[in-house]
Amino acid sequence: MSSDIDEQELRELFAGIDAPPGLDRWRERIADVHLEHHETEPAKDGDAVVTELRPRTRKKRSFAVAAAVVAVVGLGGAAVTSRLFSDVPPSDPTMIIDGPDRTSSPPSSNLDPGGGSAPTWGPMNGDPSGSNTGVPRGATLREHQGDLRITTPGQVITDLRVTGTVTVEAPNVTLRRVVAVAPYGTPALQQLAGNLTVVDSELSGGESLTQRANGLVVRRSRLESGVTITSGAKLSDSYLATSEVRVQAGTTGVLLRHNVMGRVTMSDLDGPIRGVTVETGVLTQLDAPTQPGSASIHVQDNRFRGSAPSTGWNTGAAGYRWAGNTFLDTGAPANP
């Protein structure tokens, strides 16, 4: 038997085969199946190594058709055929940024939501909302389908949209005007190294942000799925809607200033929580730490939704301060 495959003969053969139920268009779609392969761009001086998924050249098409015949006729499985003919494009391989920033777009001429030429948001006026946080209108974002790992200390990532999880594995990284949308309930951003800064960004997924290393600054950002934070976290002028902020056991030195959020939960069963300040924000409820050793919890000048501002508040605990808090709807004092 000749090793060459005649595509015309193959199509004529297909014409005599009944398609499995639910796959009426398989004969037309089979001509569009292409094999894909990985190509690696070698590193140049100062550049990162980038791996891309690219289609093979047309001369390999006959092998793609032959592979499709084996899968459809030999296996006959609906799951196999649906994967072959899916309209959803495959994700890019995980991008690893391990050199100078290769993701930045040219500066946009209009990054100000009011139509001016300011390069970023100005001082926050009023409460954070969906319209004055996140990526400013007019920013031009590059696209990346798949996860993103950042492994270079001091890296600055700007103007990028990631469909996947961003994992920060190096210290002193900055994300500016970054949108991360994580699928399948996975976190949008994982911080595994210290001193991460997130500015004018939008994060959504199973959780918007998971902090696992000390030192985090978030400003003017939209965190749509809640966050888990630990020591050295500072969140300001950010919009979480009604999502929860979870403060981990053993945390010290947290500042939540002028954010709109849901419940703030401080669970100290596995270690005391010290030095947490929640101020000038809008929130639903604060669950205070209750175990001996937790101290210096300051809640001041906030506006609370609902009728139960706090749980577990201990007025006799060391350094606990509750002052100037009111109910959002009435302006009446909101006491713990």
C-alpha cells in the first residue's frame, strides 16, 4: 500500500459512511483539521524564551485527515469527535516571563476615563466602583490565552489580558493595567513571592487573589471574586462589590483603606492576628479575631450594609478600637 494518502479518495470514502448522531457537519469540518506542534524561539541577549503553539504546514494535512479517520471510524466516540471538531481554540502554552518585559503595549494616547491624557487613574473621588477602578478606558491590552508565570525579580508587567492564572514567583513584581480571567474556578492571581504591587487591574476567577508571601499593595483595582491576604497587605481604593476578604491566621500588619467589599473575616484559630486596620470603607460585616494573643484591631470611619456590623468583637482585647462607624443606609452609628 502506498504511503501517500489521496485526500479526494478519502472524502469519497467518507461520503459512504453515516455520521454518528449529533455530528451532521463532520464531513465538512474534517477538511479543516490541522495538527499543531510546539516551536521554541531561542533566547537572544536580554530576551526571554517564548514557546508558541503553531499549526504545521499544509503538506502535513493528509496526516491530520488520516488521524481524524482513525479517531472517528475506529473509536466512534462522541467525546473524541467533539474534541476534534470543537470551535474553541486551544490555549497557548504557559507563558514564562523570565527576562525583560515583553508584554508591554505602546503607551495609549488616552488612558483617562474622563477623556483626558492622564496615564492612569487620578485620586479617588467618591467610593470605588466598577466604573472608576480597574483598567482605565482607552488602554490597549495585548492578549495571552493560558497561564502566565513571572519568575524575574523586579519585573513590571503592563497592558496585558490573561485568560488563565497569573502566578508571581519572584519578588518585587508590579502588575499595572493587567486583566486576569481565570477559568474553571482557579485563582486569577497567586502571589508566591514577596512585595507584589497591583495597580489599575482587574482580577476574576474562583478567587481574585491569593497572597502566600509577605508584602502586597493593591490600588484602584477591581477584585471580583474575593481575596485571601496575609502579612503586609495594603488594599486601597479598590472595588470588591460584595466579595469577601479573608485574613489568614498569623497575619500582622494589614491595611484595608477606602474599599468597597463584602465581609472581612479574620480567623485566628491557628495563630493570632495583630495590627489590622479597616477604615473609610463600605462593607457588610467584620468577623473579628477571638483567640488570646490577637491584638490591635482598628475599625474606624466605615459604613456598614445591613444590621449586624460585627461578630466576635471583644472590647476588652488589647488594642481593639471601634470608632466612627455608621450604617450606610441611615447614617446612624453602627456599634459592634
